[in-house]
Amino acid sequence: MYSSLNGTNTLRSHVNPLNVSKKTKTNIIEACTEFFTLNGRAFDVMRGVGFQNLVQILAELINICEKLTSYYIIVDQWTETHTVTGVALRYVTDDFQLFTFILGCFPHNAASHSAQHLREFVNKVLAEYKLVLDTTKFAVTDNEAKIHSHKQQKLPRKLQNYSETRFAGAIIMLDIFREMYQNLPEVLINSNAMENYNAIEKDLLDDICNFLEPFQDVINDLSKDRQPCRHQVMSHRQCLIEHCYQKETDSTVIMELKSFVARRIKNAWYINDYHRRATILHLKLKDFEFCRDEKERSIDIASNVLQNNNANRSQTSTIATTPKRKSLLTQCFDSKLTNQHQSSNSYQEIENYFNADYSNIPHNDDDLDDIDILSFWQENRHTFPQLAKLPKIICAIPASNIIVELLFFQQ
């Protein structure tokens, strides 16, 4: 009999009294081997119907990946007992369905985890599915220093996602601290900790948490992984900037906090052409009422993209035949489109789209503040055939790198 006083160091003593002979152990091993070899049919499984179906499905998956012209990859790397790299694919189908699926979570036992080694590893994984990162693809990751797609490196300002995981965690931490504030003295036994606790101004803590609350809402809106949300970036960014406007009732600390955060948003949260195109595609944001100075530029960007697409498809087309577009800023607010028609001219198609009244479009069932943007473009792909090509490219780009953590954590 062994008591608990013996500790775990004598655990072997509990096993030894069984007196299992070497012959018995050998017989057990041989029996297990025979079971898995014969009854388990490890080598016969490849001739089974189930395995053949699996191979066929995998072949179809590779075939689908090979035909994709626009897609984005999501990459994350974490360490448990060993380093693991997860790679996921995100794209919009020809029938305007958004798909995100994990290609796999692969052991990454490279001697070095430098940017070069990680990119080489990801390229090798993509090659198995006949996928290649080129100048039209994005890689979304929270390890931005280690992997960027070629497209991101070529941009004047790299694709930036302000809603970082660390910032979201800080807001949650403050909310929890405020909720537990009254109960903390019961567990603070250290005099220094209690002194620091007494130095906290509860009213100021409440003011800071209340000020940061809209930031958490924005992070949640931009972190959805089952529907497009990049079109919300510009409007949310502007709302947060306006939220930082100082009021006479603000305390000195809140004024300083607002001033710092406003500067940080403007300097770190860049707006690029992909944000502008995504905003144009949204029926209720396309008029840029939240920042009208961006409207004309965004329209020009979308028009140039469509013109370039037309030029690439038809080598016989000439720029000289394209009429100069009148200013839409003064034309597209009062007139309503009563008879929409398909147009081969990209400027005219954009004008028709901006003049159309979509005030009665129902909201998305999953988000009462938004609409189902992909469903709209599926239904209107013949009315606006050139514009309808943009959602397949833009709507698959995540608005926040928080999706990296959420995607692999959920799985």
C-alpha cells in the first residue's frame, strides 16, 4: 500500500506490483499489430468507396482553386508543443457567394521563422492547390512583419487594418476592470497594490470606458468573417474621428485622450483605393454623405478600374473615343433613374448607378444596420455588368486582421 505521502516520484511503484511479464507485453503488442493490420485493413482502405470519394472531392477542390482569378489568403502562426502555420482561402464565387475555408494547419519546423522562410512555406502550401501569390492577391495576417503579398509591397501605403487584436483586448480589459472595481479590495492584500487602487479615480475610469465603447462596436463590425464589411471602413473611421471632437464638458484627461486618438486614427488608419471601391459598391454609402470630399476621387478610381478592364479585354479600343465625363458631384443627387439599361460605357454605367434610388432596399437579416451587398450585385449583374465585376474582387478582402485570430480559433 502506498500513501499520498509517497508523491508522484514513486508512481512507478504502483505499476510494478502487477508483474506483467515481458512475454505478455510482447503478445499484447503483436495482437494490437494484427488487429490494426487485418481487422483495421490499413492497406485495404485505399480500395474502398469512401477513400475514392475523398480523393475525388479533393481533386474537385484543387480544380476549383486552379480556376480562381481573384482570392485572398489568411495566414496565422502559433506555437503549442510545436509551431503551427494555418493557411485559409477567401474568395467570392461567380454567383456572388463569399467563401472562407481553411486549407490546413501545418507543422512548421523550419530552422528559422524569418519572413523569407514563412513566405516560402506559404507559397509551398499554395502550390499544392495550384494557387500563386501575384500582384493581384492579398495576404492577411497579424504577423505583418513576416509576410506580405507582392501586391501589398507594391502599394504606396500598405493595406492597413487599425482594428488590431491588442487594441480590442485593451478595451475588454478596461471594461472588466471597471465591472470588478468595487470587489477588488477584497483580494488586494499587498499594501502597494492597495495604494495604487486608491489612486484610481472611478469617475475618470467610467469616462474613459464610455469614450472607448464606440471603438469596440467598430471593431466588432469590421471583424465579421461571414459577410463583407470592407465597405464600412470609411464611414466607421469618420464616425470615430467625429467621436473624438472635444466638448466643453470633457475633463482635461478626456480632451488629451481624444486629441491623441484622433491623431492616431488619421496617421495609422490609412484609406486606400480598395476602401473607396468597396464604399461605392454599397447602395446606402455610395453618396459619401459621411465624407463628401472623397466622393469624386472614389468615382474616378472606380471608373479608371473599369476602363482598364475594358482596355485589357479589347485591344482595338482607343482612349480617344471615350467622352469626357461631366462632374457627377453636381448631377447625381436630385435625378432618379426610371429606366435602367445596360451600357458599354463605364462612366455612363456609374452615372446610372449613382442616379438610381435604392432607398427601399431591405436590410440584411444578419445585420439590421447593413444590407446584403452580394445579393444585390447578383440580382443586378446584368443591369450594371461592369460594376458587378468589382464585388468579386473587393468583397473578399477582410476589413480587419482580427479575422485571423477568429478563423483559426473557431476551428
